[in-house]
Amino acid sequence: MAFSYPKIILVGDSLTQFSFCPSGIGAQLAHAYCRKADILNRGVSGYNSRWLLPLFRETLKQLTSSDKVLLYILWLGTNDACLPGYPHHVPLSEFQGNLRTMITELRAHPITQTSKILVVTPPPIYVPLLLQNASREGKARDYKVTRQYVDAALAVAEDFHEDTGITAIDFHHLIELETSYGCSLMVEIEDKNVRSALDGIFTDGLHLGWKGYDILYKKIITEIGRRWPELTPEKVPFTAAWWGDLVKDGGS
């Protein structure tokens, strides 16, 4: 019996690469779409959009006529948002151009012309926690600058608003809502109440813990159901037949 699984492809940096940890979005999507779709992790730790663009193009080249891509999740910008002078920094306009190029090339490729595209923004950062865990990272980043890259990613997605197969999640705002300490995340002096609210959301002020990933996963599933109900885990059919049908048809 010859069959191939449809694909959901995740593209991004370390937040994507680590997403197959327990409660990560990759792990939870793989569980939800088990026997229905393959979840391909194309996250590369430390990469910005400039470095990811060639690898992204390679994923497109590897697609064949037998492939079906249900969804691309593009989760970029966290490393681009490093301050000028640090190696990961990518200017805001270039970041937007790289993200726009990825979406445009997805729409131009014969296999992904109708695939759904979900843009996910960077989460906020919490500098006091970053300084404790990775002093260089704490000095290389700024909360307000990261917000600029969030807005830039949302603006790119909005440029394609006439395409109903493209949408975005403001993950930065989701975390602020979850903690109820949005403004306090900006401060560079640790606040015990903020630190407690962030428990499980961050591991180091930048990378996500189980709760941070869980917040995003639930939003992804909600957004799929709202925008593309035919792609919810309940609606995507099993690829392999149910074993009972094999017995009924005389299989063994």
C-alpha cells in the first residue's frame, strides 16, 4: 500500500528547533496530527531571517509532486531583533523583506500555492532573567526593539490580507495578556511578581518553557479552527486505513 503523509512544516530559529520538547508546539502538533500529517521541524538555533532564507529555499526544492503541504508556520524575528553591532542583528527593513520573500515564494511554488501560511511573531523578552542566565544575550536585546520586529512581522502578514490562506499570531501580545504584566516586562530591574507570572513561560528570559509553548500551541489550534476549519486535527483524515476496515475487507 503506497501512501504519503501530508506535511506541516515549521521554519524558524531555536524557538522552533526546541519545539519538540515536552509541551513544545512541534511535539503537540505531532500528537494532534498523528497518522494524519508529518510535522517537519526546520528550526535552526541562532539563525536570523537572512541565514534562514537559503535553508527555507532548500525545503522548497526538496518538495516533489507527490507532496502535499497543509501548513507552513514561519516563526522568525527573535534573533533579527538583536541590537546593531551584534552578529545576529538584521535591520528591520531587511527582516520584513526576507519574511515577505518567503511568503511570496511559497505562493509561487506549485506545491505550496494553496498551502496555509501562519506567521508567528517573536515573544517578548525579560531582560532581568536574561542577564542572570546569559549576560551577553541580556545586553544584546531590548524589549522595545523586539516589539518593533513583532509589529514588522504583523505588517508583512497584513500585506497579504486578501489571501485568506495567510494569517498571523501576535505571540508577543499573548504572553503579555497571560502574565497581566505587559508594561512591567520592559523594566531592567527584576520584579518578583513578574518573575512569578513568567514561571514556566520562559526558561531564561528568551527561550520558552512548557507553559510558553502551550500558550502558543493552543492559539495555533484556535486560529486553525477559526480560519481553516478543514485543517483542524479532527477534520484531517487518517492516512492509513482503520484496522477494522482491513479485517472487514479480508485483510490481515
